[in-house]
Amino acid sequence: MDTKNFQRPPKVNRFPEELTDIFFDLDHTLWDFEKNSLLTFEKIFSEMDLTIELKHFISFYNPINHAYWKLYRENQISQEELRHNRLRDTFSKIHIETTTPMINVISEEYIKNLSTFPHLFDGAIPLLEKLKNRYRLHIITNGFDKVQHFKIKNSGLESFFENVFTSDIVGFKKPHPQIFKEALKQTQAKAEKSLMIGDSLEADILGALSQGMHAIHFNSHKED
């Protein structure tokens, strides 16, 4: 992870010297979702003997997936709808006919294989090694609980974090205040001494700031 990509959101005061806890998002912040997702589809298409130009597929899948995750975060769709519809719409965009059973198979294989790929953003491990010597580190993620824990384990992140909070277990998705409140409560961290680092302005940054935490935006999506 290149720390130059970290940007302070507007109107944030200097971080206090007494900062004690840092909360990270996982996907698109530490774990390189786009790279691991591409490798997952490459494996699936090869095993299913599907002739699909991978980069063309991914160029449609990534924005469609991002849009459906926003709907999921806002509780407008279910996990099942997220998993199915993002694939259905992508295949439709690239004019490849599919069936519901075919999409279901690809969806299951995607979830099963995605977390086996361990790629992190460049510099993530050295950064965490430095931070761990000074702060308590935690993760707050909207991802599916089992999948996220496999990602953390398989990518070598497990030893860095004292706690992992997933929306599946907490029952609320970022930016809902309750997931941040629960994380602060369980870690016994004070909001004014805590920092959230994430890629989503809405889910990570605004969510954390609304609870009195400090925040750094890792702008992997080049958001304004």
C-alpha cells in the first residue's frame, strides 16, 4: 500500500498524539479486490471452459459490482440478489447468453475461490508492521463473514488485528452508526482516540466521522 494514496477528508483536525486504536476496512483498502477478483474469474472460466475475454468482462463487472454493493449496503437487496444480479448484468452487457443455473454455479465458485487469492496492496504488510508496534489494530468490514475471515487468514493479515467486525455478525453495515459503536464498545476504544482507514467516502469516512472518530480516505477508486 502506497501511503501517498491516503488522503485526509475535508475539515478533519490534526490527529491526536494520544491515538490508541486504528480500524481498517478490508476490501479495496488492504486486500486488493480487483486483482484477486480477476484471478478468480480467470480460474473459473478456465475450469468451465468458457471463452470470455477476461479484461473485457472485468471492465463491466467491477462498476456493476460496485453499484450492487451500494444497494446491499443500503439494505435494498439481499446477499443472494447481490451475488446473482452482478453476474447476470455483466453477462448481459457483454452479450453472452446465460441461464440461472449457470450463473448460480459461477456465483458459488466465485465465493468459494475468491478468498484463496492472497494479494494485498503494495506496502500493506510493512505499514501494518510499523503501526502494530504503536497502536491496537482492528478491521471493520461489510463483507460476508466467512469469506472475510478466509481472506484475512490466507493473505497473512491475521496476526496484525486484535478484532474483526463484520456486518454479518454485528447486524449493521457501514456507514450505519451501530457498527462503529459496537466496534468501539467491544474494543473499549474512545472515538476521539480512534482512526478509521477505508476506501469508501460514504461507508468508511463519513460513517466514522459521524461517530466522532478520525478518518483517512484511501482513495483506491479515485473518488472526488
